Amino acid sequence: MATAHHRLVLVWADGGYTGSLIEHCLATFALVLAIVKRRDNVKGFVVLPKRWIVERCFAHLMRSRRLVRDFERRIASAEAMINWSLIALMTRRLGRPLRGRG
């Protein structure tokens, strides 16, 4: 996997992914795993840094109805559906008119 994703060097993870996973990622994949933790002194909803990026990506994927459930039997099919969903998102964004011009 390290050779397939050689440009990837940093991965953010939720506070639940602590323990030996940090050392495993560094030793096995040569990846730095940064844990995004919630502060204990904060009450209520707080936007965590970098966490919203992952949550937004999941929200875009869940807009594709087929990705809401795990219908795919093969990983290649699931990867194709994820690519299809993100291509649809990019084409919608590219098709929008630019603001402030014209």
C-alpha cells in the first residue's frame, strides 16, 4: 500500500483511533497518523479541526443512494461507485457559473 499511495504522508483520525495504531501506521505504511481530539472542557457541539473535511466527504458520498448501504460484493465495485459519486460532485461544481463575474 505504501508504494501505491506514495504521495500520502499524513492521515488524520478520530480520537477513538489511539493506541498502537499510530506506531503501526508509521512502521507499516510510513504514514504519520495525527489524532484529532475533542477537548474535555468544552460542552455542546464544537467543530473539530480537519474532522469536518471527512464528514463533508461522507455526506457527499451518502447523497448517492447506492452508497448508503453496503450493496457491493467486490471492493472494485465499491471503489467504482465512490469514483462515480465524486465525479458527479465535481461536474456539478464545475458546471456552476462563477460568482462575481459578468
